[in-house]
Amino acid sequence: MSQNLPALLVVVPMLLAPLAALLNRSGPAWAVATAGIWFSFVTAIQLLQRVMAEGAITYAMGGWAAPIGIELRIDLASAFVVVIVSSIGAIGVLYARTSVAAEISEDRHALFYAALLLNVCGLLGISVTGDMFNVFVFLEISSLSAYSMIALGQDRRALTSAFQYLIMGSVGATFIVIGIGLLWVMTGSLAMMDLAERIPMVWESGQGDRTIAVAFTFLTVGVTLKLALFPLHLWLPNAYTYSPSAVTGYMAATSTKVSVYLLMRFFFTVFGKEFSFEQMQLDMVLMPLALVAILAMSLVAIYQTNVKRLLAFSSVAQVGYMVLGISFGSVLGIAAGIIHLFNHAVMKGALFMAMGCVMYRIGSVRIEDMKGLGKAMPWTMGAFVGGGLSMIGVPLTVGFVSKWYLVQAALAEGRWFVAAIVMVGSLMALIYVWKVVEVAYFQRREDEAEIREAPLGLLIPTYALVAASFWFGIDAGTTSSVAISAAETLLGVMP
Amino acid sequence: MDDRVILRVGTKILSPFILLFALYVQFHGDFGPGGGFQAGVIFAAAFVLHALVFGLGNAVKVMPPKVAYVCGAGGVALYLAVGYLSMFRGGEFLNYSYLFGVYGYEHDPTHGQHIGIIGIELGVLITVFGVMVALFYAFAGRRRIDP
């Protein structure tokens, strides 16, 4: 069976999703979801090891080889993203048991777990496929399940924010499919590796080069909408604020990351770095937007009164860091972007999960309601501080590792200004994390004695992520060496 | 619509033909335009027509929401089951050529390909049909119809 692992990674969660829906009871559906996502996690680790040892793995779906059939292609970059998604999913599903029981009505639990499995399946599918249209299909699977999970939030505004995300997400998906369609018209191929060979031929022939440029633009705008790059981020804050806590923690750590991966896949594998950065001058577009995202969204985050919303705006700022790394177009820059994919997933997951614990006990995540929680829920707020330190970029946390590589990449190109903005972004993160910490630790509340610590079912997964954010901050060699090799594979400069 | 005789009788006459046409589209999908998705929509259309003419209450008796729910999930499972079966028999996921044949006996791979495509198209039909009916119930019912 080991040669089928790339397919099983995706189709096991896919098969278990209808099974969870058919079981239609909370406990069994959760057990099925846990089994499926943990299977994917174990498979992902195995695949990563195999890719590191042997190089890219390909798998022909249905026995049809690449340009005609659909090919799954796992190289180092995709294996790394697959590990991120499945590990966060594996921790998220453990967290979901308690959190979902408190926040979602009993009769919808089975459907929730089915949607979660489909979301994992879609995100993993995007990461491993080597076929452009397949990307779109998996993107829709993951997006549709995400909309329905967001709509399950307690607050009635969850419905409008899910609808807003549905509209924006569908526009993004339509742009992507238009881009794919234009590429197909010009080259007659949908397989990524095949396109990578054919696009330069069409471009150089001079016939239809404008179509290729338009396709490139459509794909860029579509994917940046999905990953919430600065001016296209409007769906994200509401979606993250009003969705159930378990969904926020899981989605914030995975869905935008996969879109960032997709952006890299399109720019570097399908179109090639030379086309993207020299002919289309992508860096001139992405870098200013990323810098504005870091500054403006951090500033907006400072003024939020709802902590989930604050963290959501901070996510948009953090996406700015990842895109900034990509916009350098150098191995170091892209590696910084990839490292930040993982690091941000870990720390933002921890922060949102800590907020889920607060939600579980006091039913609100507004800053003024969090007075005195440092005393009432010491472990929960401890996790928040741990994640917050990472957000700021304190040494020995993953946040520091990301910023270190990002600043190095900026300095390697002599862009002092960019490095300075990264630093300013860190300082702004200090302000918004401190805002919460100050209220929680230095203000008193009357009913302090009545509030108990969050249950272990929530705390253990939260602390797993907090621990990871310190572990990979201290032992940064593992992630950064994988990320650097992944960046080299993407750029095609093998060592 | 108790007094609209033409509508009631017309629906009764049409319904079996709509269902039959759905199956025609389904099996035609192997060779030409058509297939599970279109067939599923047409199949569901018969039930939607029934609900429009005879009322939602009667339609729910013919096709309980629970059945639509199970169809929606079951079809996907059938589709994937074909994929898994071909994988367990030594081929890639969804490689129908491996669906038939015992060790030692060479079996014509085209048999597997025929049955395989029918199997997955049937899965698509069942899912699309179930989801279409469930969607109609969701929009038509004023309150939520629980599966």
C-alpha cells in the first residue's frame, strides 16, 4: 500500500466525511474525524521523510500518466505544507470535541465533523495535486466546507460573515478558474509540469502572450483574494471573529497558509520565476502591498476591542510577512516565507485556541470582559502570553525565527527600509498583545472566584501548540533546513 | 392545487418518464454527453415537480428528508468505494482496469472499465439527487426539516 500513500492522504478523510455524516451522532462522528485526520497526519510525516530522502513523489490517479490524467506530485514544498495542515488539523480535532460541544447545537455535530474532514481533504488535495483544474476542485471543496463551518457560529453575525466570505471566496475561485481556462486555451494542458514547459513556448512565440499575461493576472488576483492579502482581506476579520472557536483556531492556521503555498506554486513552478518576476514584475506589486498589510493591519489590530477580531487583523498583517518573503524572489526570502507559514500556523493556532478557552468559560472575548483572567484562568492566559511572545518575535520562539530570516533576506538585498518595517511590525504586535495582557493581569474583577480554569480537553491541545512554538523556536534547524531546501526546489536551484 | 386536474394528471403521467429519461442520460454518459450529474438533477426534478403540484407534505411522504440525507452522503461513499476497491486490487486509486480478474486468470480490463465508470456515475447520481432534493426541502420548508 505504501505506493498509494499520496492518494490515501487525501481520500481517507474524503471517505470518512460521508461516513461521519451518515453516523449522525456526535461521539462516533468525532471518533471518525479524529481517525481520519490523524491518519493523514501520520501519512504526511512519512511522505515528508520519503521526499527528503528520495526527492519528489508522483502518483498517477486512475493509472493515467501526467499530461492526460491527474497527477499528484509531492515535492518538498508540498510535503511541508501537508505536514502543517495535517498536524494543525490533528490538534484542532482534539480541541474541537469539547469546544464544539459547548458552542454548536448537538444535532449539527456530525455535519460539523463531516465538514471538518472535507476541509482537511480539500486543503491537503490542493497541496499535493499537480494538476491545475484539480487545484480548483479541491479549493472549492475546502472553501465550501469552510463557509458552512463558519456559519455554525453562535453569533447570528456568523451567517452574514459566512455569506460575505462565500461571495468573496467565489469571486476568487472564479478568477482562478478563468486564469486556468485561459492557460488551457493557450497551451492545451492542465498539468503543472507540462504547463511549465509550454508557457514559455507560447510566450516566446509572441502569439497569445497577452492571454498568458491576463491569465497570470487572474490567477494572482484570485489567489491573493483567497489568502487575504491587504486590499482583498475584507472577508477575513468577520469570518474569524464569528465562527466557532475550534474553527477559528484551525482555519487561521491552515487555509490562508495553503493559499500562500498555491501562490508560490503558481509563480515559481507553473510560470517560473523569470516570467513572474522579470516579465510581469510581480515584486513591484506584492512588496508594497505586503508592507502596507504589515503596517496598516497591525495598526487596525491595535484599536480592536474584540480579541478574536484583533487576532484576525493580526493574521492579515502576518500574511503580509509571508508575501513579503515571497516578493524577494530569492531563496532566502522564499524560505523565510515558508518558515513563517509553519511558525504562524503554530502561534496563531495557539492564540485562537486560548481565546476558545476564554469563550468556553466566560462566553465572550471582548477585552473589557477579560479583566482579572490572569488570576482566574492562569493556564489559559499563560498560553496566550506564550503565543503572544511568539507573535512579537521574542528570541527562543518561532516568531523570532521567522523575523530573523525575513530581516536577513531583506538585508541580503540591501533593502534596509523593508527590514525596518518588519521591526516596526513587531513593535506593533507588542502593543496589541500587551493590550490584552494588561487587562487580563493588572485589572481586577469581582466574580474572580466563580470562574474556573478551562477544561483539560481544551488546554492540552492549546499547550501542544504553545510547546511547539517554543520547541521550533529553540530547535529552529529542522524547520529552516526543510524550508530552505523547499525554496530551492521551488526555484529549481538544487544544491 | 387540488382543483387543477390537468396539472395533477399531467404530473402523474410525466413523472415516470422523467425518471426514465434520467436513467437514459445516466447510461448515455458512458459514450456521449450526459452522466451522473445531469441525471441526478433530472431525477430530482421529478420529485420537485411532485412537491410543487401535490404539496410538500405529500412529497415528504414519498421521499423522506432522511432518505435524501443518506443519499447525499451515500453516493460519495459509493464513488470512493470504487476507487478503494481498485486500489485494494493492486491498481492506483480509481484505476478501473483492476476492478475484475482473479489471480492467475487474465480478465479483460475493459470489463472493469465499464463497470467502474457505471459505479462512479451511479455514486454521482445518488449524491446529486439527494442533495438537490435536500436543497429543495430546505428552501421550501418554512421550518427546518430534520434528517
